[in-house]
Amino acid sequence: MNKAIVWSQANCQYCETAISVLKARGVEVEVRKLGEGTWTKEDLIKAVPTARSVPQIFVDDVYVGGYHSLVDTLQ
């Protein structure tokens, strides 16, 4: 694992925990926080059409899913 993209939003504990877990493993993390900057919910839906919550995580350009899927992937 070299790089991850984490779609997140403010006050999301699972988002922050996913980011921390990835960084602790030395993974470069790009955070795409909805509502801050240029990222919108529409951008998230374009990337993950089935997304209904955050975080939505990609690792090395492969869609992983949410926080629990990330944890399962890392085990």
C-alpha cells in the first residue's frame, strides 16, 4: 500500500480513524473532505455511485469501501 484516497466529512469519527490507521502504516493519504474546498457529494457519487455514507476509501486506485472494509482488508 502506497497511496490512499479517503472521502470524508467533518465530525466523522470513522473517517478520522481510517486516516489515522492508514498513516500509521506509512500510507500517503489524500483526504477529500466533502463541503470543504472543491469536493462535493456529486464528486463522491461520480467516484462511488453506490456511496451512501463516508468514509469511502481507495487504496492504490482500488476501491476498498468504508472503514470496516478497510479493517478487513488490512488483516
